Amino acid sequence: MSYKKEEFPHYVKTAGKISIIAALTGLMVFVFTLMFDVGAKEFSKVSAASTATTTLTVLNTPPAFTLEPYEVIGSATTTPTNSGDAVSWSAIGTDSNGAPYFLLVCSTNAVPTAHNASGPGNLGSAPPECGVGSVQWGVSASTTSGTLATVATTTIEGGQFSTSTPNDWYAWVCDDDPSNPRCNSVPSQGLYATSSSPFHVNSRPIFSAFGNNGPKEPGADITFQSTSSDPDLLGGDQNIYLVVCSTNTDYNPTTNTCATNFIASTSISLTDDASATKTLDAILRDDTYAAYGYIVDQYGHEAATNPLNFDFDVSNVAPTVLGGDITLNGGSALSLAVMGGETTGFTLDFIVRDANSCLTAASTTEIVDYNVAIFRSSYGTTTCDGSAGSYDPNYCYPNGVATTTWNLSCAPTNTCASPLQDNINYSCTFPLWFVADPTDPGPNTPTAYEVDNWSVGISGTDDDTLTGPMATTSNPQELISFSAIDIVSSAIVYGGIEPGFNSPTLSATSTALNVGNTGLDQEVRGESMCGTFAVGNNCPTSPTSTIPEWRQQFSTTTYAYDADATEGGGLLDPWILQLSSSTNQEVEINIPKTVATSSAFWQEGTTYWGIAVPVAITLAGNYQGLNTYTAVTAEPGDW
């Protein structure tokens, strides 16, 4: 029974009240008897008085639940308690004597043992114990009657906690009365659905191996794999998840992720061997990257072996060039200007990209070189592949040759400032030889040339000497026909002829060199001859001192001079041409296209000349004039 010191006097007062009542009752009986005797015996004299003391012990009553016990956080099949976490129970017990009480939670309904305090002044110091054969899940601290008591136990894997079957619990409220400590007679298992008995313990998933299917290229999917499972049988198979982080210090067990170093996590339901897939960044250095795997079950419980480390590799890829990133000559046609030599100042701009970034992990250059081939399109990059052996000044200009042969000069126009940058931009200048094949319509460009254009192939090389495929520009250009003629000698020497006579044959010569990129014919026009001729100072009209220009005849073969011909070409043999100062005369000299840059191999053609000195010429001496040659593109069949 419980006692309070302040009420202790009441126990005495109660006992006193019982003695007085008993005495009064005895007195009344005595008086009644006396009166009876008086009436019967005429009041005999009373000689003595007698008393009887009564006693009673009121027994202690156990506390009772006024709020049924419940799990503070419901632990059920769908919301189990992770091993290592606490299961807590709360309830309110009320003691009729106002004594403090204990909340006791056991694994069976075996009758618990209540213990007595050493005295009324030590109430709440002797907690109860579970019955024989029962696991004591926990007992609360001494709790004031009518207030909330809470008890908790920390779960572990194995031992007294089962992860394969439910863990039953039974709750009592008990006091520690010094004389008669008691617990309520019928235990409670709660009345609140998922927060009632039993509780469920969720064991940790098993994680024994971690790996990946690398190496992978930037932009590809890499899959992280695990050997993992969940041992729990209760509630069916549990889903497990693989979380991959780039460090082993950033994982948050509350959120089950990495705050700043997250790589990947499982995105589908898996009950064993969880995996996770990551699409690598499109620009990513070729390197080895740290990866740490964490296995978590669907209730957020982590494997004891977390984390396991297995790094992944990003493979090296070759640099790439896009056709749209290649600009030939600023998007304009290529025009030659130097006869028998190189025309300089053509431009080329291109961008080389590398998915491994333009900056290595050591902060050096990833893109270290490039290959360039400028070519007539029908030859392509198979023939004109950038190597020195593919060089031909007519149709292929590779940067594999020495700069003394072809001086391509390129320089980067930007720097690589970030590992997220993938490009280096280049700007170049280059020359073309006068023999470079034309591809414009002409006139008279052979079909085999005209259907082509000039293109550029570019490839890049990285620091691991890996070279990408050669891409060609999306915007090829035409190379314009450049018909050019050079006369070997500056003089046509007729020798000495008397007035009234002519050259027996067309025997004086002029030699034309083809110093352009087409087949060559020529047009000729000339001035009269006199002793006073100078450029800008033509001969006077004088029958005695000027030889008219039409007196000169020419052809591609050494014919006899046609003395019957008259001014304007009358009576002139058809295979002979007559010089005119006003009209160009085309000579079908048919010089093939020159294909070599060395002057020793330039194509050439000869024109044969003759002259007649009019009989009226009276002024003897050296006569001079000027004949002008103009290059004309030969017919396609004459190239």
C-alpha cells in the first residue's frame, strides 16, 4: 500500500474513530441491560465496565491505464524500425493512492514482478521486472500518477530482436508500494493499429561488391553495379537502392544522398544486385574518377559495409571537326593572280573540338595538332589525306609537306580556359600555285573540272596522339580559271629585207609559255613599224617611212608568206593570219595546261611570223613596232 507522510495522521485518526464507536455501542448495550435489570430486579447495583478495540488493513491497489500504451513511432510491417534505432512506448497510468508508477514493456504476457520501495519516503525507486522467460524491452523512469510515461529500447541486429518475425510486446503499469507493490493484472498491447503490438525490426541490407562497366566515353551511359540483397523475410522482398557518390565524406544517411558529390542512384525497383546508371557529361576529361557505392533499403537503412569504392575511367576520344566549322577563304571563290608562281593570302578558319575538354587534368593542352588538306573535290580525303605523299599542286595541298613546299600558317585565336570548354579555334593563311585546277564554268572549262569545287579536310590530334576522322567543309568554293601567257623573247626578229620584197616563209618566231591554270590559246594585235616608234608614240601614216601592221603575217606553222594578200585579209590563205592594230586575231596555239611548278616543265607554243616591206619605202634603217599577246582559254579538248 502507498503512503504519504502528510496523510500519515489520518491513519491514526481513522483508528480512533473505530474505537469510539465501539465504546459507545457497548455503553448503550450496558445501559439497556441495566435498565432491563432495573425494571426486572429493581436496578441491581453495577459493579464493573468492559471495552473491545477493532482493527482493519486497507490493501494497496495497482495503478491502471488511463491512456493505453502505444508505440511513439509506429513500427509495423510497412514502417519497421531500422536496427540500431529506438522503439519507444508511451502511456498514462493513474494510481488511486496518487503514488508514482512505472511503465513496463515485456516480450510475453508472463506475470511481471513488482518490487517494493524501502519505505514511504523512497517511492519510485524500485522498478518492476518482466516475468520469467520474457525479454524486458524496457521500463520507464518513475512517473507521477496521471502523467505520460515513456520507455525506449535500442534495437540491434540479431540477439533478442527478430528481423524475420514480429516482436510482440505487452505493457503493464506497476507501483513500488513498500508493503504490497503491484502491477495491473491484465497487460495491454495497445489499441492504435500500427502503433500497437508487435513492433518490427528492419535489418541492414547486405553489400559485398561494387563495380562498373567502364571505361566509357564522354556523353555515354556508365552503369554502376553491386552485389547486394536484403535479408529480411517479413513483409516480402524489400527494394534496395544503390547511391553513388564521388567522395566518402558527403553521404547523408537522413536524405540517403550526397549533397554536392552525387553521381547516380537506382531509379527502378530492385530487390537484389542494385545498379545505377549515369549519363556522363558531354565534355569530360579522360581520367580516373572516384566512385563510392552506398546500398540503402526502401526504409532508408544503410548496409553496414557502406561505402565500397571502385573508381571509373573515362576513355580518351579523338578530337572532332564539324563541316560547318570549316570556312574556306572566308566563303569566297579562290582567284589566282600570280603568273607562273604562288598567289598568297587565301584564308582558312576551323574549329577542333575534343569531348575530353581542351584542357587536360594536368592543365596542359588536350588538342595539340591538326591535319589539313585543301583539294579539288573529286580527289577527296582518301587521295588527299594530309600526308606529304599526297601533295600535288594541281589538286592537293596537304600540311604534311614542308613549309618550303607549301607554307600553310595557322594560329589559335582563343585559349582553353576551362575543363568545360572543348574547342580550339584556328585561323590560317595559305598560297596556291598557278597550276591549281579551275572549277568554275569557264569559258571552256572541261566538264571533269567544272563539276568539282575546292574543299578542305580537317582532323585534330590530341595529347595521346589520337587523331580523329577528317571532316570536310560544308561550304566548298570554286577556283576561278586563270589563263595567263608569257612570251619568252621580247623581240620578233625579221632580219634585213629590201623594199618590194617579203619573208620567203613565216620563219621568225615568238614562244608563248602557259603560266596559268587552263589550256591556252592566244590573241595577237600589233602596231605599224617605223624608225621612230616608241610605246605611246605610234608611227606616222607615211608610205615611205612606215610599214603598215597588216604586212605582218603569222601562223602556228611555218608557211610561205602570202604576197597576194591585201589589206583587210583579202586573198589571204586561210591558214595564215594578218596582223591588225584594231582587232585581236586568235591563234589556235593549243598549249596544254601546265601541271608542274618548275619553269623547266612549263607548257609552251610557237607562233611563226613573216613580213613584206612595201616598195614605196625609201627610208632605210631599223624599224620597230609592238605586238601584243593576250591569253585565251583553249577549248576543253586542248587542255
